[in-house]
Amino acid sequence: MPTLFLDPGRLRDELRLEAPVDTPDGLGGATRSWVEVRSLFGFVEPVSASAPIRGDGPDPVVTHRIFVRRAADIDGTMRLRKGDRIFSIFTVSDPDESGRYLLIEAEEAGR
């Protein structure tokens, strides 16, 4: 597999990695909140946008590729935050299996 060339200077978007915390609500359910795990820098690239009709109107969906330096603590249960923007993580992979970067495929929530 060819080595991915990614200019490290492009990793300038400050991101916050957040993990879910479920608190029992006493009725058999739970309330989910998010706690910041750490900050990191990455490169956020939009991939696609669509507006499927759900319920009473269009519900915009925007997907992104996010490149970050390799980190063992990132998984699909987490999310990334860039200011007020929230990215739900779908997949995390090593794009060229070199151990240098991670490619995160994510959907932007609340657009």
C-alpha cells in the first residue's frame, strides 16, 4: 500500500475528543452526557452533503473525513467537537497502515 502523503501543517483545526457518559435515570434508562477526553489537531475535509426527507421536512446530512495524528484512544463511540460543530465518529482507520495518521469518517450533527 502506498504511503499517504499528508502535510503535517494542514493539521491545524483544533478539535476536542469527547467520550459518552451514561448516568442512570432511576427508571431503567440513562441520560447521556459528553466529557472531554483531550484536545488534538486535525484536518477536517467535507465529503458529501444530502438532504433526505425525514418527518416533516429535509434533514441535512454532511459527512467529513478528518485526519489526525495516530492515537490509540479514539473509537467509534466517541465524537469530535470543533467549536460549536459536532462530528459523530463512524469509522477510525489507518489509511496507509504506517501508524502515523488516523482517518476518521464522521457525520456532522445538528446542521
